[in-house]
Amino acid sequence: MEPVSAALLLALATGAAGAAGGQSWEGLVALVRRWRGQDGPVTGVPVGATDLVPGGAELTALQQQPTDQHRAQLLSIALAERAGADAGFAAALETWHRQAQQVVPTTGSGNASTHISGGTQDYVITNRDVFGGMHFGQPASPPAQSGPSGTDARP
């Protein structure tokens, strides 16, 4: 089985993949919480009991800080280890993974490249798999503060 990439986990955890990504993330949460060993899924796992199952602590950690690349990598490793130890979980994770890749098809390994020739460009930006905001230029100036009579309080 191909490991679940940290980039895919980040895209789903941060909500960058939209509503379908949110549903996919919830599917992973449910899979990790409900699967208990070779006997397969169980019912009655308490909400928030992810620390009781392999990979659960890593899942919870990424939920708490969904933009943390390191936490996503740890979850990816935990999922791979759990899949290696439990064929039933591996099969369920593989099914989930294929569906998640359709929601966020551009994550995973690969490169971003740009070829520019001729002319003059002021700014060129090439990026891949951005999670969170991107800001360019100077921050906006703070608004002028008004004095008690409504006049500008700056000297």
C-alpha cells in the first residue's frame, strides 16, 4: 500500500479541500476510531477515545494543530505502521486513501516548475501544495487614530 502523504493529510485537516475534503477527513477519523485489530470494526468506541487506538494520538494531535507538517508526517507514519500490522485495517485504509486522493488529486510527490523566456517580468511565483495563507507586499498601514474631538491624534 502507498503511504498516505502528509500533504494529503494537511489538505484534509485544514479544510483546504473544501466540503468533500471535510467528509474525507471525517471518514479517516471514523476509520481510526472504530477499527480495533484483526477482528475489524467495533461499535461503542467513546467519542474522543482516539488515544486508545494505534494512530489515534497522532490523529488527535493533527486535529489540534491542522497546519503542522510534522504532526501530519507522524500521522502518516502511524497509519502505515498500523496498516502493516493489521491486514483488515490496511484494506479499509486503502479504500479510504483512493477516495481521498480523488478529492485532493494534486497532493503527494512531484515538483512544481516554471519556464520563462523572453520579455521582462516584475514578479514570478511558483509554488506547490500551499496550506494556509500567502501574503505578498507590504502590510496595510494602521488606520489613523482619532482624538477626543474626532481630529487626527497623530502629531
